[in-house]
Amino acid sequence: MKKLILTTAILISFVFASQAQKYGFIDSEYIMENIPAYTAAQEQLNQLSSQYQKELEAMHAEVEQMYQDFQAESVLLSEDMKRKREDVIISKEKDYKQLQRKYFGPSGDLFSKRQGLVKPIQDDIFNAVQEIATEGSYAVIFDKAGGTTLFFTNPRYDLSDQVLQKLGYK
């Protein structure tokens, strides 16, 4: 009987403790879409990505053409000439893959550019959310746009517009 009363008392205290905490959520996609600097940065990154992609496609087409030419002419070439042509094609393929990594790799040019353009905006949003959480005594603020699945969100607890106000965009 004592265990039942103790367990019930603990459960009731957890219920009251959890009711005292405030929760909120933001939609970081909505926030970023309403920041002109972010949309400009995205456009700039898209243009850069397109430019890099076109350059890589041209280089790839050149490698493909070299390979097709080699296949067509291989019957007429000596073994020494075949090896030289193969070496040139292999070297060009390596250059292509190296350029691809340079542009789109984990520490590539596009990633570095994204870090330079978007990270400061994300840091500002993060700082604004922290200020709102501290000022409003929120225990947790979720990001609706992130990987967290929120099945229902009451718009009353959406802090996205407050974040935009804190950043000076509303």
C-alpha cells in the first residue's frame, strides 16, 4: 500500500512539474524566407551551383568525346599510342572528379560559400530564439521545419513572427 501511495505521489508531482514548463515552436523555413538577405544568398548560391554544374558538364562531355574517339580509332593505333591515349583520358577523368570534389565536396567551394553567406543569418536566428526563450521562460522551443515531427501545433505557440520582430524584419 505504501508503494502505491508513493508511486501515485511521484506521478502527481511529475504531472504538476511538467505543466509548469512552457513549450513553443518556430518554423525556421518561414523565418528565413522572410529575410531578404537569405533569399539573396540562396539566389547567389543557385547561380554559382549552376555555373559549376555547366563547367562540369562541359568537361564530362569532353571526356566522353575523347573516349568515343579512342574507341573508334583504337583499331588503327599501335599499342604505345593506345596506352598514351588511355593515359590522357584517365588523367582527364581524374581532373573532372577532382574539380567535382573541389566544387561540390564536403569542404568544397559551394559549401564554403554557403557557410559564408547563410551561417551568419542562421546564427542571428538562433540568438533571437535564445533571447525569446530566456525572456519568455520557455523550457523547449522546437523547429517545425526541422527533422522533428510535430503532428499538431497550435498557432498560438508559434514564435516565428516574434523571431522576425526580434531580428527587425516585422
